[in-house]
Amino acid sequence: MTAKLKVYANEDDALLFWSIPGPIDGCRGFAIARRKTDPQGKTTEDFLPNRTGFENEAVAAKRRW
């Protein structure tokens, strides 16, 4: 299955739009990986924090920056 992705970015933010032709069998979620390079040129990779949870489930906000 092919996903279409458009990204709009500026200095502070990135906005991602994606679409797929239909449901993905067995898919229960997704993750967005990011790659950052610091001023010294060191590159690190991690995942953007996201968590929706299930109905009636309390989800604590967790900030990593």
C-alpha cells in the first residue's frame, strides 16, 4: 500500500498531511521518527511523542523538552 505524504515546514514547525487508499489490516497506530542535528553537527534520531489512549483511559501529558 502506498501512502501519500505532504510536509509544510518553517523554522519552528512542521505540518504533515498523509492519506492512504484504505484501512491497513492489523494496524493499531503509527509513529513519526525525526532526525535532529545540533550546531556541532551531531545527529540524533528519536520518535515524536504522541499518545491518544483508549476511551475512558487517563493519559498523563509527558513533555520531553
